[in-house]
Amino acid sequence: MRRQVLTALVLSGAAFLGGCSRGHKDNLEKVLRDRVQLVNEMAEVLESVSEESPADEVRARLEELLEKQGELDERQRNLGSGDLSPQALKRLGETQRQELMASLTRLEKAREQALKVSAVAEAIGDLPLPRLGAAGSEGD
């Protein structure tokens, strides 16, 4: 199941990056790299949470990042996998799987820690942050 989740995130990451090419040829690798960076940014926001953190600011920053995630998803949809053979797609997924897994694990830990602050938990509890277990169950 984790493999399915990671594959789904890798592919969804690839789609997102397709829309943000800024004049450069976009590809799956760029999308995945941007997806990992985005998940790490979410983790940084959550890792910085303390009792003094303004909950509304934490939520606003996460909402901005979730909007970027939507843009990444669009890039990936626009990109598709037409520029990669099935073998290349599989190889690319394998090489970036560990990095994505590490960033998602970091995000999960940061989320758990941030939710210990009651005001923040109330403010961000309904946000659809990427999760290790949730992404794979949608396609089952």
C-alpha cells in the first residue's frame, strides 16, 4: 500500500510541475523535485509551531502551500507521461521514491507535533495535507 501511495504522490507531483515551467521544458523529474520541496516547506511551517504561534498565520501559510500543490497537480496533468517510456517512468519513480518518502515522513512528524498546540490543531485540523497512508487508499 505504501508503494501505491508513493507512486500516486510521485505521479501527482510530476503533474504539478508541468504547469510551472516558466519558459523551460518541464518534465516529470522537475515536477517530482518541486513536489518534494513543497512537502518539505509544509513540514518547515509545522516544525516552527509553538504555543506562541498565531494559528491563523500557520493556517494561511499552509493554505498558500496547498494552492501551490494544486498548481503542481495541474502541471502533472498537463505533462502526463508522454515524454517518458514506461521503463523510464518506473526508473524515475524508483530513484525519487526514497526522497519523497523521507519528506512525507518529516511532514507527518511535524503535523503530529503541531497538533499538540490546541489553537493550531483547531485552525489546521481540516486542511488536506499530504499524508503517507491517506493518498494510497483513495485508489483502492
